[in-house]
Amino acid sequence: MKTYEITVNGQLYQVKVEERNEPSADDHKQCSEKTVSSTNNEETDGEKIHAPMPGVVFDLKVAKGDHVKKGEILCILEAMKMENEIVAQMDGIIQNVHVTKDQTVEAGDILFTL
């Protein structure tokens, strides 16, 4: 664990950051989950992309039907005045966009189906 000092709006904070080499299974599960079945008839099986944190959808970079590559930016999520890029975890086609620009989301909310 490393300790850093950061200044935000003139206020000094100490933060501790744990270094991890490999993402855990829980980290991966929180960001995306493979669906086996769907209760919505218009949606087929697919990879769900979840919001990793609460925030506001600042910008959408893709639309339903778009082809995306692994690592491509899907949207920008603003959280605590920081812009966070949400990226595709694999190549695929956007099956559904579950959010709109300026929408508030909670951690774990589904953003996209790939």
C-alpha cells in the first residue's frame, strides 16, 4: 500500500492506494457479466457493461448497432468531477444502449449490452 498526498481545491488530502497486479474475479464480475438468458424479448444473450461507480453519463460515443473493438471508448462517465472512460472489454456489436447523455447512474447499473 502506498500513501500519496493530493490537493483538491486547496485542501490537502492523504490517500492510500493498494497496488494489485491482476484484477480479481470480483473486479471483473463487477464491470461485466455474461448473461445466459434474457427476460427482454428484444435483447439476446450478450456481455453486459456495468457502471463501475456512481456518476453522470457525460458523453456517449457509440449507438445501437455500432461495431466496436476491445478497448474502444463506449462512453464517458463523470464521477467526482473526473471524466472516466468506459471501454469495451472485447470486440462486438452494441446490442443495446441502456443510458442517455446526462443520465445519473449508480455503481453496477447496466450501461450497454455488447
